[in-house]
Amino acid sequence: MEIDRRRFLALSALAMVPGTAFATPQKGGVIGCAERDGQYVAARWDWQGGLRYTVDLPERGHGLALRPGTVEAVFPARRPETFCTVIDAESGSVVTEFDSPEGRHFYGHGAFDPTGQFLYTPENNYDAGRGVIGVWDAADGYRRVGEFDAGGIGPHEMILMPDGKTLAVCIGGIDTHPDYGREMLNLPTMEPALSFIDLQGNLLAKHQLPHEWHRLSLRHLSADAAGTVLIGGQYAGPLTDLVPLVVKGTMATGLEIVPVPEEVILGMAHYCGSVALSGGEALVTCPRGNLAIRFPLDDPQAVQKIDLHDVCGVAAEPDGFALTTGTGIVTRIGPDGSETFHATDPSGLHWDNHLAVI
């Protein structure tokens, strides 16, 4: 089933106040990075009540990590910045701020161990051209306590696997340096991969794509309870190439291309923005194609296209997905693919790339 763009636009016109909905929304909401009036912020939206707060960030944010057992939300900077802001996700107050060590910058993502004591952050050791995972003791004011090798250049999103002891790390394969901003410095020699690393820093497995897809930078991922990882890629090659953008794999079996229909791939514009899994269903956002795709993980040919301008943020819920857009829309998609909530913040908030459910 396809959700028509005109229907979304019509609904947007009706949703000029926070909380406009089609059914009584659940408690809680979503949190992520955003921008408003030129100021980059962290923002929380509640299903009941709309925009709860915004918190100013020093520069543009990207993703976030929620600390288990606490109300803390951690916002590492978008590449190639060096700040990290920790907020109280209930009140919106700033808990602390810290910077990456000299010679390192963040990639906008992070993950905690199951206890919430240690934060792990993908980073670039940019003078060495080496990806590392920084380790921070959150129980001691986010003190830096070490780092280990990420298994490749350009580690991006990283998650803790369901076993509670393994990190899955998307290796983008792209070398950058702050002196050159976001310029890609090694396109001919890119080696994207998926690394599995234990919490002590031991590389357990590393899986690479066939060389023909070496410019498919693996960026964002999600995992199900069985340990299957779904990855969305971003292609750093000619616009005329027809490239599969969605990949899946496990630590034991390696990577395989997810056979999404070619006509859908064409609409994805070589760019997956965010990935989520819920109840055996996958949802991948494609902001440059102004769409999201939803499909059963075991049947990627059964694709539902969701036409939504500049959609990027997605987070899994027990009964579907929450989505946000750069145009300020917050929406929810139920287990049958229907839209169950839709609102636009009237204050001019523009949601950024990633999202978490509170």
C-alpha cells in the first residue's frame, strides 16, 4: 500500500497545532536532533502535548544514545565536530558537555553497555586515517577511559546487539579530515564493512561487500532479537549506477544484498538515511528520494512506499514506527502500514537525521 504525497500534504495543512492525531496517541514520544531559526538543537516531542522542549547544541547534531537506567540522552556531534552534549531527557536540562580527545572527532552516534556505565562512540583518528571506538565512564562524569580499533575507516552508526555483549559497527569506509571538512578523500580505495566487536575491544568478525560495491558506504543499522542486522547504505559513485542500497547479515554468515525491487531502488536516490526493525518489519528512510520504504524482512519484494518530503528520522515502536522529517512533520505508522498519528510543529522546527523513542 502506498501513502500518497497529496494526502500527507493535506494532512499537514490540518496539523498546524501540536498533537493533531487520528487516534488517541500513547504516552511518551520521540527525541532527536533538529534545527530552528538557524540554531541547532536537541528536541523532544510528546505524543500527548506536542513539542516539550528544545536544548541548544554548539553545532549540528546527528544521532543520540539513551543511557540505560537513567533519563540521560547523549548527543555526539556530527562529523567532523568534537562536542558531546548530555541532557536530562525528562526536563531538557543539560547534564554535562565534553569533547573528543585531541586528534579525534565524533561521527554523531554512540551506544551504551547494558548497565549504562560505559558509553562507546565511533570516532576518527584523523591524522592516522583510522577508525576507533572511544570508551567513556558515564558513572564518572563521562571520563575518557580508553579506545580500541573499530575495524576499518569511517565507523558510523554502532549498536549494542541483543546478546548485550557485542557491538555491531557500520564501517562507512570513507576517510575524512577536519582540514577538508566533509570531503571524501579515498573514494578509489573505500572498504565498507560491518564489524562485530566485544565490549573489551576484541574484533570478533568483519564482513565486507564484494569489490564491485566498494563505494557503497555502510552507515546505519538496526538488529532484531535473532541477531540479524539490517543496514542502509549511501552510494559514493556515479548517479547513473543502479546500486542495491539495503544489506543484511549476521556475525556468523556475513553480508548479503536485500533484493528490493529495482524500481524502488531508483527512487531511493542512492541514499538511505536511517533504518529500523519492528516485529519482523523493516523501515528504511530515503530523504533524498523523499520516501521511506517498509517491507517484511523475509519478503523485501513486498514493499510499501511512503511518500514524505525529506523524511529521515525513524525509530521502532512495539506496534510500528515513528517518523520525522526535515519539514517538521512527526508521524506514526501502525503495524498494518496505516498512519495513526500526524502533526507538524508550528514553531518552525526541522528534524534532523535520527530519532529515538522515549
